[in-house]
Amino acid sequence: MIYPDNFEEKIGINTIRELIIEKCHSVLGVEKVASMTFSSDYTTVSEWLEQTHEFLQIIQNKEDFPTDNYLDLRQTLINIDKDPTVWLSEKDVSGLGNSLMTIINITAFLNNSRVLDDSLKYPMLHTMSEKIKTFPQFVQKAFSILDKSGCIKDNASHLLADIRKNKTEAAKEITRKMQEAIRSAQSQGIVSKEISSDMRNGYLVIPVNASYKRRIKGEVRGDSGSGRTVYIEPEAVVEVTNRLKELETDERREVIRILTEFTNMLRPEVADLLVSYDFLGTIDFIRAKALFAVRINAGKPVFENKQQMDWIQAVHPLLNITLRKQNKKAAPLGIILNQENRILVVSGVNAGGKSLCLKTAALLQYMLQCGLLIPVRSDSNAGIFENIFMDIGDGQSIENSLSTYTSHLENMKFFVEHNDDKTLLLIDEFGSGTEPQIGGAIAETLLERFNRKHSFGLITTHFQNLKQFAYVTKGIVNGAMLYDAEEMKPLYKLAIGSPGSSFAIEVARRTGLPEDIIMDSAERIGTEFANMDNLLQSIVRDRLYWERKRNEAEISEDQSYSGCEQNTLNENREIETTTEVLVVGIGDKVKLEGQTAIGTVLDIKGKQATVVFGAIKSIVKYDRLIRFE
């Protein structure tokens, strides 16, 4: 089940459809794209993914897969099945022959594509093709009665050959008789020496001055607008012309007989022919999906029949397409939901990528369960959900804030009534839209209910109580969208394990808000809250610091592996504070090196210590603790 009804519109799947349609060869494939839908059946989705993955391999291997004449003859076949008096036109026969030949070539390609041990190279696609009936007899018959231009051949029947031979002779006779008539009229001075025959209403005629019309025997076939000229078909030509028209009628009758004979061959096979054309449409659809996968650098993750999301370097495909036009690229995300940590609560600064993270998860999971390959690293692990529920703002104005919150609550009511352990919940700005205390309390209660049902979810929030709840509740984990406070810019990177700070005070200070206002505000929020936010900021800075050091170490390793470890260690030692480090024990007040937040040591195990900063517990390296005196 997908919720709400406009889920696809909210995540941009319609844009995905349009991009896939661009890759289709035919209406057959376009219809398949339009009807592409979400499935919660593991076997079905697994087959869809493998089919697309195999076709992606065909493209990457640059194999010569048949791509011509993906023609739609379905309605024509339905028409001849319903009405026994209907026959195929020459164009229909040509299209049928060419498209049936394409189906034959596709099945031959898939049957003959084998690896060294003679096993099938594309087994899933082959399984599809082996169920399809091909019709070489119809192709042979179509090509035997049609020429290269798609018209009935002269030798399609003996009678037709005779008729067309007689037509040619009659046409020549008409030309000869007309030339004789013109020469006679010229010799009598009825027409000038420059005059030539003309065509009027399908008849070959001589233009004659009206005053001389009785001097030429024949049929008047029209006159000029002024009436000064009349057009006469000479008597000698009339007889031959009538004979030619009789032959043309005979020819048309014989062509219809040949087309009807061919059509009657098809009628008993219409049902199987329609199945073959459905197969052609499916192949066109799969091919288009694979070409789209190439465009967004997508692949098939490890797909398992369980609820999970362990994605490495996941990228929002539509954002990436847009950014590539600007010579940029979207930042990849690492998103993890599993049985141990089913619900991820993501926090961080405004415009820091929280909503983008949620939309990425929503779009990629939906794409996956529609049978589309997704832009994640190939060693990522993906699963399947029976339900995907999403609550994300529509950007309403302040005037509509009350109705917006009501809408959120209605969505939450639906979630609570229908969620289970196979449901993925995607909630943006959880609890927002109303008075913060009650909004936060309701959100925390709902989060507890979702967790009790063992649902999975990705939830974004600013509420401190939800971050704390995630810390102390089994099954829920915090995540932070990283923000570089020094550069004052979001990094669009997701770090799982710790919550994020809104960096509200830091942003206010950098934007030039008077320091006395900032200090008064800090006092109003209280020491505990300030310490907690300082801790969150320190965690982010810490992550960024060590990430930079890792990058530096990797660069150094390329230059001189042997000296890398020692140099990096020396650099770290230089950066470390020179403050005398006292022995730290359980119950001591401590702070992290280079940070101001003060916490209390709860436990020490080996090289790690559990420290509580305000209401947040964090596991840190023991040798980074400094006892606070």
C-alpha cells in the first residue's frame, strides 16, 4: 500500500516516467511505462530487477540487440478478429511482417547468447522469450507478396501478373492513340503545333478551342473557367481508357483477394499474436529502463526478501541530472535501516539536506519496487516493504499553517491505524506546525507507537526530545546532516549514530546578530540545553576533522605509504591540546579535547567511555577525554 494518493507526484516519479518514455521505441513500450506500478511481491520485483539488470549488461557489452520495427499492430489484429469482413492493408501487412521479424530476431538473440560453459548469458530474459510463439510462416508469406516499398508484388499471383501486364500494354496503347489524335488535329489546323495532352478528372485529353470542339470526335471531359477551351478525350482513346479502368478494377479486386487470403491465415492465431506484441512492448520497456539506468548511473543492489535499507552512496537521480547541467553532482548518502536500528531520526541545520535525504529514500525505494535500478553502490543491500507511507509538507503559507498541521495529524492517524513491521514510514519535520512542546510530545508518543509495531522509518526533526528518545530507545537511531560551521555551508552528508545541531546560535552569530542578543538567548535556553547543543556541534566538528585527516592520510599514502602513518600521527599530536591530561574515572566531569561541552562519565570499557552531556549519552574514545576541574 502506498500513502498518500499523490505519493508519486510528491517524490517525482512522473518525471522519472517521462525520462524513461524518451528511451522507448514504440507506443507498446510507452504504455508499459505509463502502467509501471509499485509491487510488494518479492518474486515479482526480483524478476523485474533482474530483467533490467540483464538488459543493462547487453548495453554495457555493446551487443547488437534488435532495435528496429517495434511496431504496434494490436488494434489491427483485434479488428480482424472481431470482423471477418475486414482485411489487412498493404501497410499493415508490411508492418506485421517487419515487427514479427523483430520478435523472431529478439528470441533468437536471447536463445543464442551463451557463455563459455554454454549456459544462458541472460537467463531471465530468455525465460520470458521462450514462452513466446513466433510466426516465421507469416513473415515469409508477407515478404513473398510485398516488394521492398511495401506494395503487392506483380507476381503475388498469376492472375495479378497477367492483369498488370495488360495494364501496361493498355497504358502504352493510350499514349500511342493520343499521339495519333494530336497529330491528326494539328494537321487539320484544329490545334497548334505546340499543344500537348493534358489530364482532366482522370482522363487523358486534348485542350481544344471551343469553336473547334465538334471537329474532334470524342468525349468532352471539362472546360476552362472562361469557356474558351474544352478538354476532349479522343474517340480512339476512350475505348482503350475504358479497358484500362476495367483492368484497374480487376487489379484492385485481386489485391483485395490476396490481402484477404493473408488476413484469413492470421485470424486463428490472433490471441497468440497479441501475446507476442505484448512481449515486444515489454522488451521495449525493459530496454528503456536499462538505458535510463545508464543515464543515472544506476545498478542492481543485493536484493533480499526482508525489510532493510543499507545503501552506500545513494544519489537522488533527478537532482543529479539537474546538477550535472551545471557541472556539479549530488552528494551521495549512506542510508541504513535494519532490524537493529529500524527507525532513523535525522536532524540538523535548516536547508541542510534533511528533506532531500528523506525524498531520496522515498524515490529510490519506490523505484526499486517498480523494477527500476537505482543509483547506489553495487554492494549495497536493499529490501522490500509492503507499505510505504509518507508525510511531507507541500510548502503551504503561514495562513494555512493550521490546516497543514491538521493534515499532518490526519496522516499520523492513518499511519497509526495501518503501520506494521513491513511498513516504511517517511515523515518530514515530525511534530512541526504547532506549539513546540505539545507538537514534540505528540511526535514522541507517535514515534513510540511506530517503534512498538516494529515499523521502519526515516524521520526528520528539529525537536530535541525526539533526538533524546532515539538515544535511549532500542530500535531507533539518530542521524545528522553534517554542516560546516567554519564555512557556513551544509555538506549534504548523512552521519548515522549521533543527532545533529540546528547551529542556530552559530548561524545567528555569523549573520551579524548583536552578541548581547545571542548571549541573552543562550541564557534563556538554559545551561543544560546549551551544553547539549554544544555537544552536537562538537560531534559534527569532530566528524569533519577526522574525515579531513583521513583524506589527508589517503593522499599521503599515495605519495609515500611508509611515512604516512608516522606523519599523520605527528600531525595529530601537534593539533592535540597541550593541557595536562589527568586520569579520568567513572563519575568525573569531563570535556572532549577542543570542545566546551561538559559531561559526566557513566562507564569505561577498554578504550571507550560512555559520557552523558545534558540529556544525551555518547560513546567516545577514552584518550580524547579531559577531566574538568
